[in-house]
Amino acid sequence: MTTSIGVRGFSHVAIAVDDLDAARAFYCGIFGFEELPRPDFGFPGMWLGVGDLQLHFVETDVLPSPGKGFPHYALHVPTERFDRTMAALDAAGVPFLGAPSERVDFGTTTVRAAFVTDPAGNVIELTDV
């Protein structure tokens, strides 16, 4: 099926948090992401730059509850920095959902991955693909 829809990638990912200051300390303080100017939408939030990606945070009293399908988003960590990154996150007390692991995708590509949670319980996959 041919379509004229021109989607070519992600612009940003929006994340709900219940404590914007804790999110800022986690994402800027531990991961080193850069806070970007954000328009005043009339509710608390922040925008962060992560390479070519943006993460948009909205502060809310009601967080979504994970259901089936293991909701998460993935951040890329270059293979040569993967072990150092995992050690730094562990040293910072970031909670892991299990030990970092390896799998083979498409029968040929070894993929390293780890899953951590932010202060609001959002799941983040860190992967070298």
C-alpha cells in the first residue's frame, strides 16, 4: 500500500512525572541532558534536549499505570560507552529492573540493553542500537 503520509521519525517523547524537580535532578543531574526553553502552556513541565531527540515532561498528580506491553522508551548508548554508563548509573543509585543483558536481533546483531526507572517510575531502556 502506498501512502502520502510523510512520517520519517520522532520529534519528541512526552513523559508524565509527579515531581518535576526530581525529574530535573534525575535527567539533567545524572544523565546530563540539557534543559531547553519551553513555552508557557499554563501547566508545569520542561523540555530536555537529548542529541537530536527531545523529551517533554508534564507534571501531573495522576501517573499512567503500566499495563500490558511493557510501556517504555529507549535511549541510545554507544557500545563503547555502555559498560561505563551502566556503572555510573549504578553508582548514582538508579534502580535497574534487572542486570544489563545481551540478545541477538535478526540472527546477526548483538544488542546490549538495560532497563532503569526514573523517580516517577517511568521505564527507560538503555540500548546500544
